[in-house]
Amino acid sequence: MSGESILRQYLHGKRDATENAEDEPSDDLGSFGWYRGIRDHPKSIELRKRDGSIVAIPYSWIEEFQFEPDAGITLLYRGQKTRIIGVNLNAEVRPSVRLFEGLARHRVPWVRESVHPVAASAAPTETHVERIDVSV
């Protein structure tokens, strides 16, 4: 990659179309993204709703992460809370990759609601986000 491309990426946050998807800093794991590099951390978490709306919350605002198997994941920030409801929210989707742990370690750039209801035949370790309630 040329110095000009690096400068363009730094200034505009865009990648050249010639770059491989392997160069992307995050993986799409279906219901959430995962930053691969140990030094790469997203500045905020995007909560992507089924209707197309997105809320971004800076990680620096989040005071507490809570996981309760029956209630889901709760993010507490600035006197508000957001709940992520689904199944297998702390299941290992691949070695050392779990949604809750990734949130707590600032490795998850986005979480998205599933478009379809959770299938009864889904794998027992597959994470599905059924609903995101922002500022409950």
C-alpha cells in the first residue's frame, strides 16, 4: 500500500477497493463483530436494530457490563442502560471468542439484532441477538 493510501485511510477512515477483506480489522460473526488484533479496539459500540436504526455508544461511557443468562447483557452508562437480549450471549462461538467477554474487553465494534427468529435447530453455541432495548 502506498504512503498516499495510508494517509487517505488515516484521514478519511476508508480503505482502497484493492485491499483484501483479510486486511479488515474485524470479523463478522453474524450477531456481532470481533476485532482480531490485540492492539485494535473500537472507540464505540454500534447497536444495530432490525429496522435499520443504529445507536453508537462510546466504550469510554460504559461504566458496567452485566451478564445474566436469563436477562441477557446489560450496559450501564451515564445513568442509562441498554439491554441485549438473545440466546448464547456468552457462548464460545470460536476459540476464545464470546460476545459478553468481547464487550467487556472492548473487542466488539457492533452488535446486531437477528433478522429472523431463533431457529430451534440452531447450533447450541451460535449467538443470536433477538432484541436490543436502548435506554431501558
